[in-house]
Amino acid sequence: MDLVYGNGVLFIQHLQNNYRECQDFLNFMSAVGDPRNIFSIYFPLWFHLSHNVGTKMIWVAVIGDWFNLIFKWIMFGQRPYWWVHETHLYRNYSFPHLEQFPITCETGPGNPSGHAMGSSCVWYVMITSALNFTRPKSTVAAMQSFQRFRVLRSCLWLAFWVIQISVCISRVFIATHFPHQVILGLLAGILVAEAFDHIPSVYNASLKVYVQTNVFLFSFAVCFYLILKSIDVDLLWSVSKAKKWCANPDWIHLDTTPFAGLVRNLGALFGLGVAVNSQLFIQSCKGKNGYKTRFKLMCVTATLTSLQLYDLIKVPTHTEVLFYGLSFCKSASVPLGVVAVIPYGVHLLIGEEDRKLS
């Protein structure tokens, strides 16, 4: 692997030395690929456009990130910003310099890339869903309609690949991933999203199914961790390396640790399960107002605004157990608010306005 890592370092240096003027854009694309944006931006927009797409998006994001965690624990992937300091490949001469940035110091293993995997699986869901909405329904539709659809399909897939390649390059540029790690993450994300096209049962899953899935995912991850720990294999080995070689200790964040992502995702899945099986959701989104354009626009506006404000609330990090517990609750409250609480409030508001008008 040293040869692969060494060539990856050369590529990172090439990007950092020759594309410095693109730093702001690449940092922005890294933020675009942040899995946390799935719950605060993409999910609220799509859920009120199509409940099935929004539901599928959460399932794909959570299962995809869970697989990403397991793959990372199995593959023991290094990250560039610490590997250059510890490898023996450069023992006969000075190690190459890689610049670090405030978003460089991820603490989990590097392979496959979580940003690349999360971005590709969610954007794959969005692109395929958009194409399904715009696909001509009738076989006797005018040829012009099919031509417009083919143009739209080409444009959307071009946009998909431009976004994914930009996210991948951004993660390599900041020296948090090697090139092969983002490529593997990109492909794995597409496979996970494609697999959920053949699992329609998630659209109408009961709360029991959500709870059982949560218990299985959490139990498997914890048991896997404890079994390997019992044979002296520390799956949190990467955290100490990140703390040792990160250029600025303030760039180390607890929410980038392996278990932080697991807890965050399980909280979101649990919150979705409670929300879609609640009476608030049935009375608002499934009621007569749920099909009105005004209702959907008001829900989207209210949820996006609320979530941006909600994101300003930071979970305390001085105690890990408290941090994980509060992270679970905070993540669970996001889909609960998006799917049930806010739509029900909008439903009551519209009903009150209708009564005044009548």
C-alpha cells in the first residue's frame, strides 16, 4: 500500500501547489458533500415534494454511512495528513509537506471516504427521483417530449458527476483522503442507493421495523468493536493519530469520531420512524392539506428556517457519553420536526385561516 499512498501524496501536492486559487470553491464542495447536510437541507426539501423520496433518502443515508463505518473498521485506511509523518517510505529524505485546513482533521479511518459515499448515494437518489418525475408517462407521447427528457437526463447526470468529482477532489485537496479512498466511496454510495430501488418496503415501514433496524445496526457495530477489542485490535486507533498529527488541536472535533456518526444516523432513522407513524403526520401531510402546493411551500420554508436556527445549538462535548446521548436526541428531533411537528403546525394555521375566510 505504500506505493499507492505515495502516489496519492504526489497527487495531493499537485492539487495544493497548482490549484490554490480554487481553495474556497473546494472547501465549499467539501461542505456540499458533508453527510450532515442530508438531514438539514436535502431531506426537508425532498420530503415535502415526495414523501417516498424523502423517506428513501434517510434510509439510504443511514445504511450507507453504517456500511461506511464497518468498511473503515475493516480496511484500516490511513489518512494523508498523518501517514506522511509515520511512514518509512521517506526515511532517507524529508517527508513531503501537506498543508492542513480546519476541515482536514477527521478522526476516523480514511477508507472509504464518508463524504464521497454519502454525497454519491444521496445525489443518486435525487437525480433518479427527478428523472422519474419528469419521464414521459405515455408511450404515445410526442417525440418532442422524449427529446426534452433525454436532454434533461443528460444534463442531470452531467451535474451529478460534476458534483461528485468536485467533492472527491475537495477531500483529496485538503489532505484528509487519498484518491483511491474517494473513488471507492463514490462507487459504494451508488451501489447502496441502487440497492434501495429494489426495497420498496421502506416506504411504509412500521415503527417496529425502524426500532428493530436501529437495534440491529447499533448492536452489530458495538459487538464488532468489542470482539476485535477483546483480541487487542483497537478500532479507534485513528483517533490518537489524528490528535497527534493535526496541525491545530482546535480542528479536532468529537463529532467526527466513528461512534458520533453512528449515533447521529441512528437518531435520525429513529426520529423518522416515530414521525411517519404518528397521528401528527397522518392528520397534516396525509390529510387534505397535504396535497396543496401552499401547504408544501410553507412546510419547506418553515423547516429549512427552523433547522438552520436549530443547527446553532451545539451539543456539549466535555463528556463523551453525554455528547452521544444528546446527539442521538438532537438527530431524532430533526425528522420529527420536518415530518410531523412543523407540518401539523402549518396544517392548523391553514385550517384557522380557512375558517376565518369562511
